[in-house]
Amino acid sequence: MIGMMYLVLTALLALQVQSAVILKFKFIDDSLLSVNDKTSTTADGTIKGIEAAVAKNNNQAVDKAVLAKSEEIRQKTKETIAYLREVRDKLVVAGGNPKGATEYKDINAEDIVATTMIGSGDKKNGLGYPLKAKLNEYSNYIKEFVPDAKQLALDGRDDVRVTTAKDQTTKEQKSKDFAQLNFESTPLAAALATLSQKETEVLKLEADALSAQAQKVGAKTLVFDKLGAFASAESQTVAAGTKYKAELFLTASASNIRPTMTYNGSPLSVGPDGHGKVEFTARPGNFDQAGNAKASWTGTIRLNQAGRDTTFKVTVPYVVTKPVMQIQSASVQALYYECGNKLSVQVPALGAQYQPSFGGSGASFITGQKGEVTIVPSAREVTLNVSSGGNPIGSQTFKVRPIPLPTIKGYVGSTDIEDKRGISASQLRTMTMRAIADPGFATFLPEDARFRVSGFEVTLARGKRPVLPPVSINGPQGDISALANAARADDRLFVEVKGVQRQNFQGKVSPVNVSRTFTVSVQ
């Protein structure tokens, strides 16, 4: 008997818990309906706020279009809420209650809910199926204003709360459609709470959409909210004793616009501060005697205000100063023909931006380290053109000097053959001929002043006739001892230079058009 009583008590407690849970669903339903009514009133207030902002911004066409869309959103929402309330009324009446009742004869009424919302048998002709279509039609419409809006009515296989659930009971709901998932084996109080929840979700999407619309109102209104001081001087450079002139004025900009800008017709990058960055390489122009050339650039600023483009144009004058080339060399007044004349060409005004390249006429140009060039003239006059980064800097013309001819000196042993005392027969062993560069030329271009005698001829003569055949020597030095035994006092040595060569800075050897003869007396 005691055991039987325990079982009855347990059953009663279970019934009490079930009834308490169902009653909580009614409390939730009542609370949601109250909140939804207040949210709907708030949405009406949002529309009025947008309308007031449009009027404040002088009823611009763009803002009026935003207001029209906002009113459309409100109307669509009201229609959807009215549809949900109609479904609610039909469900309440089907449970044997009068329309609009808040207290119900049977708060459970699971069978009535299933028949009304799902349908009888397998027909699936209940109110839950058109309700799904209506809710998703609304959420798809709201995507125009809230791109990340989710569908309001999902089947079990599409609802992440079902597909990602860990408990087996929830996972089993995956095969159910929207109507079955929300209204199968569901008490009347829970079904009504579900409909109220859908109202809440609809109103939440409406609030997000109206918030996005409200932010658009006035976005095209030109409000100057950034002020600053700016000074413009006639010149950034002023000489002592002269007047400095400038204008000081107020500048204003608007943070709610993003203007487009151009420089001489080309688009400019506009930073977050609304400033366009103008940067270009100044081109040389028609310089006056002071080395200045007037130039200008044109800038445009275009902004859209009230659906209408407005363009501001400004022409900005500036002065291009001719860069001064500093040319350093052993001699910058003239260059030497077919020699490696090394020059250093610097333009201090360009600083680190100096990226020189060289060309011109009348010579070949060999570029060295930064600013260095070797000029090898091939004409009587050379023009050097200097550019930096592809932009012309200037030109310089040079006269070209001929290479000074070397001086030819001869020695027998260590005795100069031009010694007035003459050469004794016993000294006739070795003769050397030297081609000595001009001292000034050798100082300027030592690598191009390398001369040598390539050959000479020595003849021993007595009276008007040669004593022996001439001795021919290749190179600057040779053996003439064959003449010593035949030589007598008062004989003469007749020396003729046959060839002279020059080696330039590149190691190239070329002949030099020079001739020289010597007459040496034999003692």
C-alpha cells in the first residue's frame, strides 16, 4: 500500500512540473506580446525621426528617397505582424476560445495545435506552411537593407541549433520541416509563445533596417566640420632687406564627404584627411636670364551634393629654377681628342634625387659612378647633355684640343745624342729613342700620355756617302755595335725615327704622326 501511494505521489508531482512549465510558456507569450507592441511603437518613432532629419536637410532628393524606403519597410513589417496575429487568432479560436482571448480553456491542446498548424494526417495543409513562406519572404526583402539578415523560418536540416546540437533528442529533429519542428506535440501556450517569438524576430530585423536607413539621412549634406588655419606666401625664399608677403586664411572641410581630385586631369590619391597628394617632377622650361621659368598646374575637386556634382577648379603657379651643374675636371675649358677626359658633373639642388645619365654629340660617353662621366671626343667640338631620372638638366659645350706631339730624345748608352761634343766610336753599343709626352698633357691625362718609339733607323756616313748599310731597329732600343769598328773621327751618324705610338686609357695603341731625324758627329 505504501509503495502504491508513493507511485501516485510521484505521478502527481510530475503533472505539477509539467503544468508549471506550460504556464511559464503563457507568461513568456504575454511578455513577448507586450514588448512587441512597444517595439512597434518605437519603429513608428524612428520613421518620424528620419522624416524630421529629411526636413532639416532641406528635403534633398536623396534623403527623401531614404524616407520613402523607410516607410516601405514599416509597411511591410506591419503586414507581416498582422499576418502573424491572424494565425494566432485562428489557433486560439480552434482551441475553443473567443478571438483575442488571453485565457484559454485548454492550455495544453496539443492535438488542436498539430491539426491547425501542421494539418490532419500527412496532408501538411496546416497554417505553418504558408507562415514559413510569409516569414522568409519578409527576411529576403530585408536583405536589401541588412545584407546579413537570416531567414526566419527554417527546416530542421537548415537550423544550426538543431544540426550542431550534442544531445540525441535534439538531433532527431533534423528530419522535421518548419511546421513540424515548431508545432508538433506542442501545447497551445508554447505554440502561441513561438508565434510571439517570430514577431520579435521580425521587429528586430525591422529595427536593423531602419537604423541603416537613418544613418543614410544627411550623408550627402555638406557640413563643414573641420576648420584650420592656412598661410600662403608669395615666395618661400626672401632676401634680406626685401618684403615678405603672405596671406593667412581659414580653411574648412567636411568629414562626411569623399571628394575626388585630379592633377592636370589625372586622378589623385585622396587620404583619410580629405587631402589630395600632389607630387611631380618639375620639367625645365624657357628659363630667363636669372635661370627661372614660370609654370603652373591645374587641380580639380569634385563632390556630390544633393545628387548633383559640383567641381571646383584651381590653377597653381610655380617657378622652376634651372639646376646649376657643377663640372669638375683637370681641365673643363677644353677636352683632348680621342682621350679619356674624366669629368664629375654634380647638381647640388637635386640632392639625393640626382640620378644622372649622359649623352650628347661629338664624342662617346662612358658613365662611371654617380655623376662621373668619361668623354672620348671624336670631333673638334663636344656637346654634353645631362639628364636626371629621364628629365633634362642642361648642356655644356667643350672645345677639343689636339693631342700635343711628344718630344723625341735619343741616347747612346746614357749620353744624349744631341750633345754638341759628339759621340766617340767606342760608345757605339746601344741606342735608345724615347717619346716624351708634353708635361701639361701628361699632368691632365697620364693614362693617355703613354708614348713610345716603335722603330728607327741608324746610318753611318762619311762625307756624303754611307759607310755601311743602315741599321733598322724595331722598338725604342737596339744594338748598333756593328757600326763601331767602321767608324772614324769626323764620321756622322744619321738617325731617322720611323714610327711613334700612343697607348690610351683603355689600352688601345694607335700611331702618332710625328717624324724626327738626328745628325750625330763621331769623335
